[in-house]
Amino acid sequence: MSDLKAWIRGRHPAPPVDLGPWIDALGVTAVSASDLTNIARDALEQAELSPGRVRNSAFQLLTADALITYACELALDGEDPDSVLGVIMQHSAASS
């Protein structure tokens, strides 16, 4: 199990969807706000690709929300949360 998956497994409450496949798809293993944001962007982009599949898009949006929430949580535990939170916001907005 990757360090990132282990870190997420330790969060409470648990995410509303299984994040493992999203983490595996991008090959992310490190616990990083930047990597969490990149995975969230991928989920947002996938949601945009299936506008007629409301349920599928909804789960992709839930995934993105959970990942961005975890990225923010990780940023708040770091040395320079304001800077990291700013990067999360910029990267998240860039995907829309």
C-alpha cells in the first residue's frame, strides 16, 4: 500500500467513495497536497467528459471534493499553509 493510501485510510470520517483507483491511475504514492490536487483535477476533468451521465459525474465530483478536502487538511498541517492553500485553489480552478 502506498503512503498516500495509508494516510487516507487514517482519516476520519472515511471518504464517500473509494479513492484507491484514482490514486493508482496516476501512480501517486507520496503524501502531498500537490498530488492530491492533481488527482482531484483528473476527477473533475472526467466529470466534465460525461455530462449526460449524471450519477457517474456526481461520483467523480464527490471524489474531487474528498481529494481537495484532504489536500487542504494536509496543507493546514504544513509549515506554510497559506501558500499551499493558494496553490490548491489555483490548480483546482485551472481544471474548470
